[in-house]
Amino acid sequence: GVYTRYAHLNYIEDDIKPGAVLVYGHPIGLMGKSGQVTGIHLHYEILTGTYRAGVWGRGLKSHNPFDFPPWYDPRLAQLDR
């Protein structure tokens, strides 16, 4: 029930396909400036709900990623010891 959407990429890595499970640190592509934008950037969305193909996100609710609690990589916590 949690989905992400990335827009304005210059390209997407070959191994990234719809429905792929991404993990922290895995590259997804290179930022670009597709569409009517004024500069290179990444448009990133976190969405929840029921995904229905072909309806452009209707039924999904967007969330501000800064409202989520911070996530810390447990591998980095081991370095602090």
C-alpha cells in the first residue's frame, strides 16, 4: 500500500521496472528536466492507497516525506560503537 513516484529523470537504470522493490542506496536514475520545468531536479512522491493501473494515481494519497520519522541505516549505527 506504499508507492513512490519519480519524475523528471534524465534516464532510469535498466534494472528499474514498474513494481520493482527498491532498497536504500540503489541508484534509480539521473535527475533531469523533462516537461515544462526550469531546471534539473527530481520530483519524488510517497503515495499510499490502492494502486490502479491506467488512472494516473487516482485513489492514491500523497504524503510529505519530511513528515515521516527519520530513518537511520542500521549499518551506520554499528560504526558509532
